[in-house]
Amino acid sequence: MTEPRRTIRFELPDLVEQLEAFATRWPDAGFDERARGFAPVGEDGLLAPPLLALRPVPGENVRRYRRRCEDEGVAAGRHAVLLVRAAGVAIGYWHDAELLRHKAIRKYVIRGHGKAQATHLKTKGKSRYGARLRLQNWRSQLGETNEYLAAWWDELGAPRRVFVAVPVRVLSELLAADPPPPFGRDDPALERIPLHVHRPDHAELLRVHHRLGEGRVELPGN
């Protein structure tokens, strides 16, 4: 029976210190892309850096990654977070820990039983009541989102990283919206947020951003 792990959570400014302690115990630990963390071979331990930290390279040794963090710093720099659902949109632009711009958008695009109008049209054909208004609002919501993003990019500069929680189909519609967003599908700055996201609003935007700046160490329970 596998022993339960003991989990220690830490914030981005403490990353180098946590890496040093982990590397002292497991100097040969390498970055496991599937686990999203540094793991020793054949032993039960894991250090998952905050998602806002420097991107580790698959297989990178924990000591080498620590040196990179020391040389380049652990500050997140300019980054954006984009949460899009049919129920709403929440977007923010940060420089390090400072939230410079933010916006939440919510329009009438959900049918009475909870399905977005754009999804309903793809699966059931045309709807009779309010369909035109809902579809118009959906397109307006995407276009308005892109307008804010483009304005921030122009004013503050393109962020180094853009963290997105957007369903695949919705991302395609966002990219095809009028106006388009200030990034393309293959932009290397784009990163998927591997977290469950609730209905986007300002509070959820802040919660998700906090989680992006949180790392964890998992140690054997004994």
C-alpha cells in the first residue's frame, strides 16, 4: 500500500528556497512533464513549481532549473489571464504581482436549460425564442473581449505569457471573432490553465491567478 504524501504549498517568491531544499534531498530529480513537477527516479517525492514560474524543460535537472531561476529571477513579469465561458468572460493583465488591468463581461447568451446558444445551434438547429439575440450577444461578448485585449497589448505591450482557460471550440470562435485577438493559435506565449474554472467573474479571476502563483512539494508521509 502506497504511503500518503505530505503536501507543502508555497508562493512564487519562495521557489528558489524550496528548490534548494528539494535538490539537497534529491539532487538527480528531473522534470516530469506529465506530473508537472520534478520527481526523483524510483522515489516518492515531487516539487511542482508555480505555473507563473519559469517554464521547466522536460527532463531538466532540479539543480539546473534552480540556477536558471536564480539567474533570471522568479518574478512573473508581464502576463495575462483569460477565462472564457458561455456564462461570461474575465480577463486580467499583471506585471509581476500587480494587477494593471481587468475586465469581466457577462451577456445574455445562455438558454433556459443552461446551454450556450452557439452550442445549441450546432447540435439542434435553429432555436425560435431569443436565439438571434443570444447569438448576437455571444459574438459581441467575444469581440468585446478581443477589443480589451488589443487595447492592453497596445498600451502595456504584449505580455510574456498568456494563461487561458477556454474550451477548444470557444477558442476557435474567439480567434475568428471580429475583431480578432492580439495573438494566434500557435502563439508561444499561450498556456493552458490546468485547473477547474468556475463561472468567470472578477473573484474567479483573482482565485485562478493566485493558484497560478502557488507551488507545492509532496514528500513521503513517513
